[in-house]
Amino acid sequence: MKPELEQKLVNRFKFLQRGEEDKTLYYMFGIEHNDGWFDLLWRLFEGIEKILEQDSGFRILQIKEKFGSLRIYTNFTSDLIDTLINKAELESEKICEDCGKKGKIINYNGWLRCQCSKCLKKWKKMK
């Protein structure tokens, strides 16, 4: 994700802020997928924020793409948070990871990606 988009999320959601003590994959690598899922993450994090108590210790450990869809790992969870994360991960399977428009998971030479037809054409040209 572009650094400026990631920074918008970090500025808005306290549980994304990384301190010196956070030696997680998120701390080291940030958000490991393209910009198209930004709005999906924003909605998910708003939902999580409503569930959390102040200073609950909840942190995101990793945010990435895997097998064409969103994956989010946390240090603490609840049934409600798990439900929100699972819903977002399923929803990501229908949203182009690159642009955020309607997409579908495709297998292109062994790479699983969720893309719209326009972004798929661009991606194929790059490979």
C-alpha cells in the first residue's frame, strides 16, 4: 500500500500505531497489499474500534494478501472481532486489490490475485 494511504489509517486508528516494542511483521513491513483494499480496511477498522475498550492492548500483527484475498492477524481477538475480520477477508475476494473496483480471484501462471479485468490486463503486461 502506498505510504500516504497507510499513514491515513495509522493516524486514524490507534491500534495501528507502532511503538519501539512492537517487533511484529506489521511493524517491520507495514501493510503488504495494494491500494484497492484501503476502503475495506477503513470500514473494518471502524468496526473493530467500536468493539474495543480504551487501551485494550489490541494490535494488528500483520496485514497482507494471501491466495488472492486479505489476511489480517492480531495479538488479541474476540468472537466479534473475528467475525468482522472474516467478513472483510471474504469481501476482499470480490474487490480488486489494485483499484478497489469489483474483481474476482484469478489464477495467472500460479499467482492468485483478486483483480478487475482492467487491472489484470495491466498486470499481465508487467509480468
